[in-house]
Amino acid sequence: MGNKSDFNIEEEVVEKLKWLGSFGKDPKGGVSRLLYTDEWTQAQESLAQLFKDAGLTVRTDEVGNLFGRLEGTKVKDETILTGSHVDTVKNGGLYDGQYGIIAGFIAIKYLKEKYGEPLRNIEVVSMAEEEGSRFPYSFWGSNNIVGKAKSKDVSGIKDFEGVPFEEAMHKAGFDYKKDPEKVADDLKAFIELHVEQGNVLEKEQIPIGIVQSIVGQKRFTIEINGQANHAGTTPMGYRKDAMNAACRMIHEINDMALAYGDPLVATVGKMILEPNTVNVVPGKAIFTLDIRHTEKAALEKFADDASEKMRKIAEKIDVDIDIDMWMDADPVPMSEKVVEVIQKQCDENKLNYKLMHSGAGHDSQNFAQVVPTAMIFVPSHDGISHNPAEYTEPEDLAEGVKALIGALYKLGYSVEEI
């Protein structure tokens, strides 16, 4: 494709991000655009008009996913899809999700202006929801696209104000898919461009990350029951201290994770004590454990080893332990073929990149189960995300769009098998 220095996308991508961020602009400085709210509806309707004005074919599916298509001329039954989610967390940043939508639009518009119509369809999607910020359900947008969403999973759930999911969906003008398990038969590949939400690329001063896999996750709630007792009259040797047991377990898990090394991470993010008062030996401790790794076998081994260690500590201190695993998601590899396409295009266009994994979940993990999928990352300043302070340098935003343009050009303007 040659060097893309003949166009400057920095100004456009920043301007469009600020524009989209105005729908749901939060008084606290960030963006709050939750599924099926007025702000969400305004954003999707405005994006639809943006897509139409650029000459794209626009459609919205039953649940509210928005698509803008550049029609192909030769292979009309195959589509290269890009994009991300339009919803945000409460008072989130300007880049998470919406950067992938804006970048996809800019990339398609550039390709249309420079090369005309592609051979395959190239399409940008603004997915309805990914974050789970309004209702206790995540990936509503992509799960519907790939045929995984089930009405029974959202029927009866409510937001924090007591509004039922179905009521909010119907008020926004949407409904369940008529054929919930159907997957669009024209999907040929999916590429998601996203901010890293970590600090690896910034630390290594590399503008582009090509994601080879998304980590698997196991999440646990561990409940330890000992015996609450007087802090002054109960000798140390006679105590069944739930807090003591929990602290020893957490310390052991942290040491194990350090010994395992990257890419494994283990996090205790929440802890509750009962009775949680200064002069009582804690009788109950509850804490969460989040374990992630790119390889299923390593993830399972660490989880098993950690569970065994916790049980031994519980036995030593004479407390009861209950280990409840409530999330078990396998690692998801990206398509080697699509990763190779992105890599070669970056090489040809002299874009600096590194191969890496994603430590966070993304819509791509759902797409990867039904269609060749890959992700492109750009740096996040200090690794901050889900926060108004979320920031990516304009030049890095532009580099990500250039990498996406190269991949979409190769996949959409040639008919090589993917």
C-alpha cells in the first residue's frame, strides 16, 4: 500500500472521539453511556447518520448493534468486520470501545476515497454493549452477533434503579433476536482495534500491539469460617482466626504468582471481615481471587495449586474453608492467519509493533469462536482505563488506524482465502 504519510488522521480521530464522547458526557469529567439509555440511543443514531453521510450502507439489528458497510463488488457474500462497543462504564474514559468504532469508520472512509469499492464487503460495527455497567450481564452486543445470547439470561434482571432489562430494551425500540442462535453467514474475519488498558506498550515505547491471545480467567469467592472471640482473653494459640488464615493464604498466592511469572496474574480484589471490629478475633473472612493466564493448562494448574495451599492453611489454623469458582473462561487464541496479515502489513508500512496477549476480556473473544479474529492495541497512558483520565497520544491513535487500514486493505481488496 505504500507509506500513508500522505494523510493526517490525528486531528480527525481526536475530533471524532470528542464528538462521540459528547453523548453521555458526565459532569464528573468522563463519559457515562449505558445500554439503552437516552445517551446511548443518541450516540447510535448519530453514528448511523455519520455512516450514511460517508456513503456506507447502514443497518441496525434487532438488539441495537449498528453496522455501516462499504459494499464489495466481487465477493458480495463475504464481509470483513471491524469495530467495538459503544457503551461505557459509569464515568469512563474517551477511548475504551469508542476508539475502535471511530477508527474503523475512518479506516473504511480512507479506503473508499483512495481505492474505491473493495472486492469483499468491509463493515464497521458499533456494538450495543460489552461492559455490563447497567445490567448484570456483559457482551450483549457481540453475544447476539455470534449467536450466544439467550433471553433467559437477561429476563428478569434489573439495573440499580430497578428498571428491568426488557423494559429498557423495548423503550429504546429493540427486542430479542428472532433467531437467537443465528450467526451471519457472510462474516469472513473480525478485527478489533482497542486501547491496551495496560502499560506494556507505553513502557516499551511501542505504538502497536498485535494480540495473539486473550487470557483465560478463573474467579473465586473464598469464605473462611473460624470462631469470633474476645481479643484480650483468647490466647494466640487457642484462636481460630479467620483473618489470620486469609492473610496467610493471600500471601502464599502472591508468592506463587511471582514464582510462576508472566503472563500469569493473580489478584485478591475484595475482602470482607466479620464482625470487623477492633477488639474481636475475626470469625469470618471472605475474599475474592482472580487468576488469569494465556494457557489453559497453566491456568488450571495454578488454580489447583492455590486451592490446595489454601486448604492446608485452613487445616493448620483449624478453620473451615469454602472455595467457590463462579467464573471459568478458557483462554482464546486469535487467528494465526489474521495476525499474520496485520503483521505483514505493519512490516510493509514500517509500523513499529510487538506481538502480545490481552490481559482483559474483549468482544473479540466471542467473535474468535465463530470467525477468524485478531486485535490491535495502542498504548494507554499509565495503563489507566475505565476512568476519565484514560488517555492515548494522538500519534499513537493514528498509528493504530494505519495498522487497521493495512489489514482491511489486504483482506477486503484481495480475494485470497483467509
